[in-house]
Amino acid sequence: MSHTSLTLFKQHVRADDFADDDAYLQQCLDAAEQQVVTATNRTLDELLALGPDGQSLPAPLTQAVLLVGGSLYDHRENDAPQQYTEIPWGAAAIIKQYRRLCVQDQ
């Protein structure tokens, strides 16, 4: 379960007037959060600790999750007529601010 609300995500993708896609929207949201966390080379707990209350993602990372999730929702199939990058450029710019450059040994 993601730390970004489904209600906010539905507003972001303009699907807030119906509930037919809720399960798929939640799947996109969960996958997007995992993709953002992975791209930072940090753990979810580390990122949550950076949030305003220590239990939620910082606002810029929430926005990155929305951007990645929106891209996943809009481009459901892998046969788009134009080439898409792995992470949308706007989200990548946000993630870059939080990215750990070297992974520490555990």
C-alpha cells in the first residue's frame, strides 16, 4: 500500500468522478512509489523520515510518485507510437535531489 493517497492520485489523473478503475489505479500508484523509492537508492523508511511528519514522503517525492503513476496509468501498453523514458523527465528531476549516489554496505 502506497503512502500517497488514492484520492489525490485520482485527482491527478482526472479519474476522480468514477470508481471503476480503483484497483488498477492503486496498482499504478503502488508501482510508481516503488519505482521512485528504488530510483533514489534509499529505503522507504529513509525517505519517510525526510517528510514533514517523519511518516510521509516529502512533497516533491509525492509529486514524483504522481507523475510516474500518471504515466503508468496513461500508457498501459508497451506499444506507444512514440518512445517513452523509464521515468518521466519531471519525476527524474525531482528524484535526483533525493538520490543517494553511492549505496552503503549493509
